[in-house]
Amino acid sequence: MTMPEEFYCTDCGGTDITVEAYCSWDNVEQKWAYYEVVDEGYDYCADCDDRCRADFRPITDVKTLAQIAIKKEEANAATAVA
């Protein structure tokens, strides 16, 4: 099993990152559907309020790791019932 990762700002370490991406409107779902991240686009960090170069790092926060594990168990339980 691979370690869960978070996307973070390499300048300030924050994780409130927005990336530039292509999306399309899904008429049936009535929401934006993700299509593709723009490779040459920019990342924006709301924590330091600036454009940044973001990257991935392993999640080490125990609370976040527990939340991920709980969500996986809930998904497994929902699949088992269906």
C-alpha cells in the first residue's frame, strides 16, 4: 500500500492549493467534471496568497491518516452491502 500524499506549497508549506485545470460542465450531474490539469498552468496557494510551485509529500498527520482510513472503511462497507 502506498502512503497517502498531500499537495503542498513549497514556499510556505501550506496545503490550501488551487491548480489550473480543464473542466467541462456535465448536464446530467449538474456539476463541473474534471478533465485534465494544465501541465504548464500555475498553482496558487491561499495560505501565502500567491502563485507557487506545489509538490506532493507523504501525509504524516495522524488525524488525517485516520480520516482517510475511516473513509476507506465506509466505502468498503457500502460496497459490501450493495
